[in-house]
Amino acid sequence: MAGEGEHWKVPSPTALPFNLDEWWKQQVRAAQNLDLNSFMKFISTKSFMPFVWYRIALGVVIIVLVSVGVLSPHAAESGG
């Protein structure tokens, strides 16, 4: 178990048998394409309205959470 001052060390990218940075970028692109392709297929065969209602509901939930103080409207601002 690591002590309080110790941190887990990431292996050097040169120690890996493949390019980790390129592999990660490929995985992200594949996930984005799958999500976008699924969404486009859904709205071309069905209706766009479920997405509209989902966005409206999400917006209402966020507004309620901000108004009751659960979320801060400035939480994403940098503290720098």
C-alpha cells in the first residue's frame, strides 16, 4: 500500500509494446462514431422527439438542482 506521500507511477509510453496515445485516440474516435451512427440511425428510422424531450427534461433537472443549491452555476470555472 502506498504511503501518504507516494503516488502511483504511470509506466513510460516507450515501455509499452504499442503507442498508447494513438491507441487511446482510436478508441475515443470509435466510441464517438458508434454513438453518432446509432443516433443518426435512430432519428432517421424513428422520430427526433425523444431526443427533444430528453434535452428538455435534462435542462429542467439542471435548473432545479442549481436553484436548490445542489449544483453551483460556477463549478466549472477555473480557480486559477
